[in-house]
Amino acid sequence: MNIREEKRQVLRNRVNFWALQLGIHPRIVRVRSMTRKWGSCSTSGIVTFAIDLAEQEPGFQDFVIAHELLHLRVPNHGKLFKALMTVHVPDWKTYSTEQRRVSKAINHRFTAPAGSCR
Ligand SMILES: [Zn+2]
């Protein structure tokens, strides 16, 4: 297994864990190179994650993965979304602000919020 495959596997395992945890099962999970975002989701049940996410700390991975999966249930960042994030990822706010620093560190220009649903 090459390094890219290993990274994919790491993220897929994490996504599977969160799918069970949240009871939200995406139709398709994609892992690929993304230059501007850590993750995205579509209303048709597809979630996509940046392969570089595999190199970030586990807590940050959880933040991004839970964020995208929750969007399959709540397609905005309203009160319900934030409440669910707080239940499942209690320190999500830390990561939400830290995200900029982390992105900068790996020289990405993440202009949109980590999981903006397009
Ligand atoms: Zn979002």
C-alpha cells in the first residue's frame, strides 16, 4: 500500500467511526487532494475530504469529519447544527478558530469555513 492509499485508509476508518457514532451514513465518501477546503458535502449524500487531513491531529480530523457528516442532516450552520457539534465534538470552537492557523501552516488558502456545504 503506498502512502496515499494509507492516508485514504486512515481517513476512511475515521469517517466510518463517526458515521456509526452519529448514525449518519454518507452514500459515498471521497478522499482527494483539495487545495481550498478540508472537506465538503453534497445534498446527494456525498462527503469529500482533503487527503492532507490525514496528517492533521486526530482531534482536528474529528472536527472536520463530524462537521461534514452532520451537514447531511443539517445543511447549514444554524443553532441546531452548533448544538449537535457541541454534543459530539465539545471543543469544536477551539478548532474552528484554530483552523486558520493550521491551514496557514500547510500553505493552503482555506477561505471557506472547514465544512462549507456546497
Ligand atoms: Zn459547514
